[in-house]
Amino acid sequence: MSEQSHPVPGTLLALANDIRDKTRAITDYLEANSLTEPTFSTESVARPETLDYARLQGDLQRAVEDLQYLVEGPKRHLRALCCQGYELAAIQVALEFNFFELVPSSGQISFQELSKLAGVDLDRTSRIVRLLLTESVFKEPTPGHVSHNQTSYLLHTDQEIRSTVHYTVDEMLKAASATADNIKDSPDKYNSAVTPFTTRHGLPIFNFYENDSLRSIRFAKAMAGWAKLNLNINALRDAFPWGTLKGTVVDVGGGSGKVSITLAQSFPDLNFIVQDSADMHAAGQLLLTDDVRSRITFAQHSFFEPQPVSNAAAFILRACALNWCDADVITMFQAMVPGLERSPPTTPLLINDLIVPVQGSLPREVERGMRQIDLIMLVCFGGKLRTEAEFGALLKQADERYEIRSFRPDGLMGLLEVYLRR
């Protein structure tokens, strides 16, 4: 824990009083907005997803973490930190053997019955579940029986978030464990070709998914799950005047089309082309709803190849650049030039990405989340998170005519509004 992150030196009781005050600020916010306080019930209301609530929650979390650290000390802090891998292993087992789906939506199931349904012996079933219980995953309402709490119920009901957690504790966790070996092999530089993922799995990540269609489909669902956990699509919707556009928006590297579907539901005058791999599009077809089906098409295209679409209203590159090293991002930006040249001068390239703000300007828990994602990019893709200035430099290296005319930071995600000068 960073020393400078502590708000002010003080006593334990001072921190406890600070926690009380910050908790009061949250209850006041809920009351002012006619919102119900959360409970431990699986039927408890969802937490607000506003920036104001996120700031209040972050303030409280920081104070709670400071108090916990002072009380437990560095030895217990390190013990908890170094043993997190075993908790993730328990989640991996529970996902691989469908524990979250086998435990019923309501009521409870005995460990013995869960063991039979999952095809895992009773001893290991019980041990896995009981470790998860200590991390607020599942409940044991009566001895030897398990039921859902809020966390496990979310994994029971939301396939996309379940896929996010599953791929994280499967191929991604395995790749992360090879990070030190990868750095030893190349201590002075890195790129998108030789990553910790490649070191662990023997293939670059996208080739890995090309050879494993089941994991590829799960990956597409996982990306939609990440959007729920991390990346606010509504922030993209609200950060740009989509209603002023007419015609077709091209969602480059758009995965399963979740972003385009969300935007299409809000802006009925716009059509969308989602460009990505065939496997991503197969997953996207399952997400289409009747109200947008006629306005969204899928096209197989790599964003490293020249952009084939002409007369676009806008091009979107959302959460794409962070997956790649600088040289590859320059190639990506160069590939957009033909499409922009064949579109009106008013056509923007909208780069919606995790953009690193000025150091120290983020609350601790927000910075932690951003630094975690930065390491995910290093491990899996040889990519990184970048500042606005770093994006500007890469755009100019791709084509001197690129101009950033607007930058809108919003939480973790930022929006760069870029045009090709004519």
C-alpha cells in the first residue's frame, strides 16, 4: 500500500470516525435519490452506476483499506495477498464444474448432491465451496448445504460476467504466471509477438482463439462481461453527439457488437457495421434484438488492413489500441486513413480507450483497476495503457494529418475525437 495514498496520519479511532462519515455520505446520497440501501439478499437492488456514487464508494473503500492495513499489519497483508491464487483456483474449479449453475436459483442444495451433479468427489467439492464462502461467494444456510448469495447469484444468472471470470481464471491466470519467465527471456524490450501469454500457451492470443472455437466464443462473451464490470458503454453514448450523425457508423474491431447494439437502441437513425473475426460475429448474432437487427451488419475485417468502408458517418476504435504495442498501433491508425479519405472531412475517428490521466489524479481504487488492466495488456497482448499525449504522438507517426480536436475523460474510459485534416 502506497504511503502517500493515506489521507492523513491519525489514530485508529480517527479512521473509524472517517469511515462513519463516509458511510453517512453514501446513505445521504441514496436517500436524496430515493434509492434503497443495499442488503445481503440476492434480491437486493443494484448499486447506482453514477460517477457521484463511484466517488463516494471509492472514498469509503480507501478509508476502510487504510484502517484494515493498520490493524492487520504488513505480515498479514502479505499473507492475504500471496494466497489469492488459491482463491482464484477455487473459483476456477467451481466454474469448470458448473457449481454456479448447479446451485439452484432459490433454496439450497446439499454438498453431496452438488458433488454428484458436478462429477467431483464430496471431499474436494466441500473444500472448494468452503473456501469460496470465506470470500463472500455462496452461503451455507445449514451445515452441509449451499445456496446463492449476491456474488454467486450474479455468476448463476449472467453468462457474460460468468465468462469474464472464467476466462480470467483459466487461460489468463495461466498466462500471468509466466510473466517473470517472459521478462527473463527479453529483459530490455517487448512486443505483441512474444508475450507472457505466448510463453505459457505457445501461441499469440488471437491464434490461440482461432484454434479453439469454444474458448473463442467464451472470449467474445467475456468482453461483453468486461463492459458490464469496467467499461461504461453509456459513457460513450453520452460523450458524443450521436444524434447529429446520419448514415453508417463503422465499429472497427467491435467484437460481438455489444457497443453497436447499445448505440443502435438509443439512436434509431444510425446504421452500424461491426468489423471483427468470424467467431466474434457468431457470438454477436446471438446478441441481436429485433429492434436493431436490420440496422447492424457484421463484416470480417482486420484493423491492420486498409479500411474498406467509404462515406462513413464515423469510425469507432473502442478498447483496441490498448491490446497492442506502439508499432502495431501506428499500423492500426495508418489502416484507418483510406476509409477516412473516402469519407466526408467531418467524419471523426472516435478512439474510446482507457487513457491514463495525470499521475496522482485518480482515487486509489480507480488507479488500482487501471494498473491491473495495464498488466493484463502486457501479459496477454504486449500492449499498454497510454496518456493523451502518447496517443497524439502515435497518431502523428501514423499520419501527420491526424488531429485530436477533443478529449473527454470519463472515469476509466476516455474519448479522443480525431479528424484527418484535408
